[in-house]
Amino acid sequence: MATIAGSRRVRRTAFSEGVEAAGVKGYTVYNRMLLPTVFRSVVEDYRHLKTAVQVWDVAVERQVEIRGPDAGRLMQMLTPRDLRGMLPGMCYYVPMVDETGGMLNDPVAVKLAEDRYWVSIADSDLLLWIKGLAYGLRMDVLVDEPDVSPLAIQGPLADELAARVFGDKVRDIKFFRYGMFEFGGKDHVVARSGYSKQGGFEVYVEGSENGMPLWNALMEAGRDLDVHAGCPNLIERIEGGLLSYGNDMTRENTPHEAGLGRFCSTQTAIGCVGRDALLRVSKEGPVKQIRAIRIEGDLPPCDRAWPLMDGQRQVGQVTSAAYSPDFEQNVGIGMVRLTHWDQGTDLDVVTQAGVFPAIVHETFWI
Ligand code: THG
């Protein structure tokens, strides 16, 4: 692939200087902002992520801030996950849907106060939908994108590195909870979360001017831990079944088709704009659903949806795939029709480089 041309439409981040100094080799665009995809090689980055600790520029996880007396009511309109048990200090993974039950995004919601939330979005213009609802319904809220830039610390040594910079108290943060931690004379949200299965934290850096000082402090503090710049890793996230909005599911899919039914409690999510539609379709259950897919052969990059075939009949598609060195097989994520989604079902996948055998795998790998 050729390089990405820089322009004002493709935003740099609060950490771009550090990313460049670390020798970033590839980018994608996410929420109209640069997201690194590779530093040394995808396989080297993968090995290092699983054995050491990495610092990730995930500023593309933009925040939609909802603040005001109607913040809680607006939040519940957005998602079929029941938010009544959500307290300040908690993060929730929340499928967000439109009035047809189609997925608009799969953000992490952060509850800062009874009347204040951050919605840490995946790659879609959720800000516009939320602003439209708030204005159209005359809700008493402010909705905007604050100057907040998430930085992830991921890998088995993440606790040690974070403790060196924020103090030993970070070790006590529970999964999908956050605490406030001082850096550079300012308190920041530090949550135990992140887009890998290796464990770690996400620091929601408030104020772009605080980005590089924190990046540099982490790099310095972790020198003897072999800390390195990293990024969400394609292989590791497929092994872990972490979905990518726009790739593995779109507005065409319900959360149940996306395998996110465990994050929905539609019956009690009173006010969710997609509630009626989801109740109607969830009565019968989905007719296609996300599955782990093992694929044989020497695969090209998965840069498009690959049809999954039973002979001449298309029964699904593969939307993410890569070779896993640890599992010594190609790992993939696909959407498969009910008639063919049982574990062990033999199919064929049609790629730009030919047809390969594909097998519905029992579970994701990690
Ligand atoms: N962190 C934050 N914002 C984000 C992401 C993130 N915004 C964009 C994108 N990632 C949103 N998508 C996901 C997908 C998966 C998870 C989080 C965000 C995730 N899932 C865990 C899992 O499936 O194992 C756990 C979910 C749970 O149990 O609650 O972490 O990564 N800030």
C-alpha cells in the first residue's frame, strides 16, 4: 500500500511526535485521525505485546462528552444495555443502536458523575447522532468532543510500568473501573481496560499539551522493562475475539448478530431507541452471528469482506483474518448463517488470492 497523505482532515494526535520518533511503519485512519497499525512488524509487535509492555496512541478513541441533567436519560436512549447499575468510577462496554436495532458503534462508556459521561467511541460519527437526538428532543445536555486523548498501557508488565508513573495504587484498579491519578499537576482518569487481552490500563489524557510529557515519562520509566511503542495488534485482537466496528459488524447488524447479546438487557433498558426493534427480532434469535473461523493456506491481507461458501451458496463472510504464530493457524472472525454456524462446519472462503478451506471454530483463541 502507498502512504497516507497528511492533511487537516486526517488529524494528528497528542502523541504523534512520540509515535513518529518510535519509527511507526503504518497507519490507518479512524475517526478521521491517525491510528498506528505497525511499528517493527505485526508479528514482532505481537510477540512483544504478549511478553513485555507497550504504550499505545489510541487518541482515535475520541470521547463524546454528555453533560447535564438529562445525561443519564440520553445515555439509556443510546444503548440496550441497562445502565441503572452504573455508578461513577465504572466503565461499561455498550453496544449502541439506531431505531432499527442496527449497531451504530460499540464504545466504552465512562461514568464521571451522575450528570456526566464520556462515550469512548469506535470508528463512526456517533457525535452527530447524539447531538441530533439531544437537539431534536430538546434535552438539557451539552454534547461535544473534549480535548481528551486515551493512551493505553498494555501487556503483562503494564501494572509494573503504570505503578512506576502513577504509584502503587493503580494496581488496585479493578477491570473496567477507573481511578483519578495525578500526572503533570493534573488528575486523569486511569481505567483498567484496553483493546487487547494482555491486560493493562487506559489513561484518558486531558489536554493535548499533557500528551507527550506522559508518553516520555512512560518510555523513560519502562526502559528496563523493554517498553516499546505499540498499537492494537491485528493478530492478538482476532485471537481474543475483540471486534472492530466497520469491519466485523456494521449498521446492518444487531448486537445479537455481533455476538454482543451478553452486553444487552433490552427488556429492562427502558428508553433505548432501538428497544422495540430489538425485542421484536430477539424473540426468534439472530439468523446469522459472529463466529471464530480457522482458515487453511497462505492468506493475503483481509482488506475486504471474503464470502464464505457452502459449495455455490454464500452462507456468510470473513471480515478479519491473520496468521497466528502462537496457534500455528490462520485465525479469523466471520459472520455465519444459522444453518452453517455450528462448530466444525466445513466451508470455503473466497479471497482476492483464491479459495481456501475454512472451518467454524468452537471459540476465540484467547
Ligand atoms: N477502549 C476505549 N475506547 C474504545 C476502545 C477501547 N473505543 C473504540 C473501541 N475500543 C471500542 N470497541 C471495544 C471492543 C472491545 C472492548 C472494548 C472496546 C473490550 N472488550 C472486552 C472483551 O470483549 O473481552 C471486555 C468487555 C467487558 O467485559 O465489559 O474491552 O478498547 N476506551
